[in-house]
Amino acid sequence: MEEKQKRIYWNRSWQFLKGFEESYLGLQAIGKVQEVEQAELPHTVQEVPLHYFDESLYQGIFTYRKVFRPDADWQGKRVLLTIEAAGHSAWVYLNGELLNEHHCGYTAFQTDLSPALIYGEENVLVVKVDSTESQNIPPFGKVIDYMTFGGLYREVYLEVKEQDYIADVYAMTIPAVLSSDMDNEKQSAENDRDVPYKKWTLQSEITLQLHGEKITLNAKNLPDFQEKLSKNGLTIRQTLLWTKEEEASSSVYLLDRNVLEHTFEEINVWDVEHPFLYTLRTELYRDGECLDAVETRIGFREAVFRRTGFYLNGKKLKLRGLNRHQSYPYVGYAMPESMQKRDAEILKNELKLNAVRTSHYPQSHHFLDRCDELGLLVSRRFRGGSTSEIRSGRIRPYGTPKTWWCSTGIIRQLFCGAYASTNPRMTMRFIKGQMRQHTDWIRCGRPVECVTCKKVRCLRMCMRSMTFRMRETTGDAGRKRT
């Protein structure tokens, strides 16, 4: 199978400047600017001390600049720039033209450079970054208890695609009989017994860009688009592959063409002890020629929360885990792939855990991918801090719109498509538990006074003021200490 549209990583040869001026957008103006730093990504806007600093040290407006000459082979194609994270607002300019802006410091975004490219000459790409706190951008707006840093702190890459290409592939693995659909009483009595899954269904939702028009295909609406695909000579083919490490060889299921729902028997499930992963390869053909190919790594598993506990693939599992922030000493969020993976290895191999909660935002796909490989369940936090999703086996490519979003309200987080399409029963039950936790007072065993509402209670968090800044008191609340 032919490899199509490999990524061209642009992590080197960047120029970094503090502040932003319109003159930075030009090709020659940069030579007159003092204090130009050469930067490699991941990059932080400001190195910080190990101790004793506040958020004002890294807040401000900064400029990343790259001069390049486009390849002649790119002409007539779509040249897509992906920035995996820019803290916390970003504006993308090419040759002085504003092409895109993005307002979330934790999600990836894509910009089409094709309209502004000048072939045969040097081009100037500028990314303006604002790392200051904005009331309109989560996690800001209320009180947060962690540093947020700034910069292009994850990778940046190009993809050169045909005019018709695959924009997104979302794969869902569903057991033929969901253990959550069984009678509750019966399941409670047999809560430690394995529930065998003899058949699994693999469903796909594929988003195509066809000469600027975006269409989303799934098993239900595919017949409605068959005529349009045939008229353009387009065919979709999917292949399921897997590799066993001890054998170093792959096996292949060739799936039916233009069919987005497939049934398998005796599939290898993903679990914390045996994290078996598959690769779903989706290809777009026109008249026998492969236009684009996307590989999505997936795991077959069912994760459910019940009154009696958490169940993975029908078997009760005791979760043992910790929180994980993506910040590091001195450089904040700016750490490369090796360190992101190392954190997952510490959690699994050294601390012997089977779960991790990403506090409190979307984190690097390198860390999440390594969790998939090692057998770590992930409670994945969405911006807003009130909802979670258990993740095992990567079921949607990192950085696509339906994977992550920024939202200031819990309602949007509950009812956006990503929850409904993964596992509604599992997700909603977990969300319900989270909401109970944040609605009730959580006892910590000692009296605490909230600095806002002045009430002295045995609390860890005050819902009225939504603040964690508490002052401890003695048992009779007569003497205070800070």
C-alpha cells in the first residue's frame, strides 16, 4: 500500500521575538530588529525560575517567524499547516495576509496556506502568540490553581494533499452485546465474572474535503452519497492491520469498499494488561489511483461505570491512578516527545498504576499514544474542568474538531457530538459522578473558612465562590491561620 501525504515537520529554524509589530510580517524588516532569537519547537516564551514566580512572568505578546521557499510540486495542491498547540491565542499570517486565528491554548488547529503561497520566492510565515489571560478563553474566567505558560510548545507540521482528501476519520468499536445493556440486578450478582464478546462492530465516520466542500460519511448516510462519489470516480477502502511485537509482522483484514460498518469475530480486546492495538487504514481512490490515506490506531474495548464500580470489557476493574500535569521546571509546557512518553512509562512501569487523569486540559498526543501502548486508562479532561472521558485505545485522531473543544459551559460539553459518539452510557455516568462531586461539599476532616463567603465548614471547595483559596481555622473557629 502506497504511503500518501507524509508530514513535513517544521520544528526548526524559527525566529522568536518579544512583542509584535506589523513590520515583522515583511521579508526584509526582520534584519532591523534587535534581540531576534533562533528557536526550535517545542518552545516556551519565557524560561521561569524553579521557585517563586507568578503568571506575569510569561504573559505577553510574542512572534514566531519562519522564512521558507515552497516546493514546486506543491502547486495545485492543498498545503495544510497544523499547529498542535499555541498558548493561548494565535494568529497565522503568510506573506502579510491573515489566514487564521485560534483561541485555545491546548488544542491543535489547521490553516490552509495554499491561497497565499508565492512560488519561486521566499515566503514569510508569522505566528503571533498572546499568552495573557483572557476572560473569554478557558481555563481563564474564574480561578485556576495552576500555571498556563505560553508559546508554540508542541510540534508544527505541513501536509501536502490533493484537492480531494480525507480530513478526518473517527472509528467506533462496539461489542455485539453491551454489558451495560444487561439486567442491572443480574449484573450486580455477577459483577466479577467475565462477559465474553464473540462479535464486535467497527463503525467509521469519515469527513472528506471535495474541492472545498466538506461532507461527512457514516454507515447511515453513505447510501445517500454513493451517487456523488461514483460521479466523481471516488472510492473509499478500509484495511484493518495489527502487529505483534514478538513476531514483528502484520496481519491484514481487507474490508469491503464503500462500507463503513464491519463485523468481526474473536477479536483481540484492549485492556490494561494486554493493550492490543489495531491500525485502521482508510484510503480514498479516484479511478484506481490513491489520492489520500489516513491511519488511525484503535482498540476494541467497552468501558462502563456502574453502581458497583468500573467495568472494562465486562470485568470489574479497580482503578489505581494519579493526576498528571504537562508542565515541567524552567520550560513550562515545552517538552519534546521523549519526555511526554516518559511520564506515561513512569506511571505504568514504576508506579504500577492502571489509570491517569489529565489535569486539567487536553494533553500531548505523544503522552496519550504511549498510554494506549502501555495499557493506561485515561480520564481525559476537557477545558472547563467539569467533565471527563475515559479513554482506552485512541478512537479519534488528536487535534480534530470533534476530539477537543474549548467551552465555558458544562451544557455544551455534555451535549457536543464527541460524547454521544464514543460511549454515551459510560460517559454520562462518569459525568454524573463528577457533577455530584462538584455539587456537594467535600469533607476534608478539619474546619476551613472560605475567604470569599466567610463560612467556616469542613470543606475542600466552596461552590458559591468557586474558589480553592481557603484559610484554615481551629475547631472553634476562634483563631485563624493562613
